[in-house]
Amino acid sequence: MQVAIVEDDPIIAKAVSAAVTDAGHDCRWIADGAAAERDTSLIASDLIILDLMLPGTDGLSVLKSARSRGVRTPVIVLTARGLVAEKLRAFEAGADDYMVKPFEMDELLARIEAVHRRTADKPALTLAVSGLHLSLANRRATLDDRSIDLTPTEFNILELLMRFHGQVVTRKMLCEHVWGFDWDGPTNVIEVHINRLRGKIDKHREVSMIRTIRGRGYALTGD
């Protein structure tokens, strides 16, 4: 299991990292909320341990942002905040479990395993951006209730763009997501697929939903 720890206290982060690693899992540490929001590897993690009191961007905002982008990675909140109202806000934002510091490491490890088992087979969300909906369960796309016929490659490209709505998706990210790490096709193939995708979702629009970010990649907007 790949576990991401979003925690600003290095002592707690190192202790949790060591325990999770000893339990046989891979682990990475992110020290502040703003970095967590930018970190594209969170989408590939199997579980996230999230503090709420983070510098830059608080943990609740990180959680809301992730869920709004369609990130379904299970999240265990680990925080010093123990009020019932705070727990309810976290669960409403999409947390899967909630632990209050100080905590027992054995209990945290047990909860990691329990949450992972409980969420491993959850059905995928339907991603939505400005009338554009993508069902990951049946691989269907609609725009303002109009069905859009996408090829498998176009679907996969649109999925990644929607998951990172408003953020730059690099060509490298698209290659890895669509064709895998060893893909070595022609360099213009992404642009060809992007242009075809634009032709299907930008009908009657003056400005494309898919922006080209020169020298970097593409971004899906709701404009």
C-alpha cells in the first residue's frame, strides 16, 4: 500500500512513517497544505493520513479540494482537534475516518488497514465540471445532458484533465496516464487527441474548455 502523510510536525510524521514502513507499506511525507494541493502523486496513493492544522492551506481545505477534483483516495484525519463539530465538518468534506492526537500507533495502523479494506472496492465517482460529466463506472461522457462519443484514449485524457480541473496537466502526466511509462509514440499524438476532444466538447462555445498552457501542457477550465 502507498500511504501519503500530510503533517507539518516532523516528529509525528517521522514516527508515523516509520510505523507504516515497518508494517510493510510505502510511505511519503508532505509537510504543508499548499504542497499537498499541488502534489499530483496523492491521486495515486492508496491512503492519505491528513492533519487539519497545516501551514499554508489547512487540512480541511486540502480535503475539500481533493474531493472536488474527484480524488477518491481514502483519508484518515489525524489531528489535535477533537470537538464533535470539527469531526462532522471533516466527514462532510469527505474524510473516511478521524483520530484525535495523542493517539496509539497500533490503533492508527489498525485503522489504516480497516479503512483500506472498506474503501478498496468503492465505486468510482462521476466527475463533473461545468455541465460536463464523466462516469468512471460505465465510461460514459455527457455535456449538458448530451451524450458525447469518446474513444478510449479521449476518455482517459479527459478523465485526467477533469481530475485536475483548473490545474496544469503536463504532457508527461498524460503519456503516463494514457499509454504507460514506456510509451514512445510520436510527440504530436497528444495534440492530435486534444484537438479531437475539443471538437467534441466545445460545440457552440467561443472559448475552448481545454486551454493550452504553452511549454507546459493543458488545463481544463469551466469558462
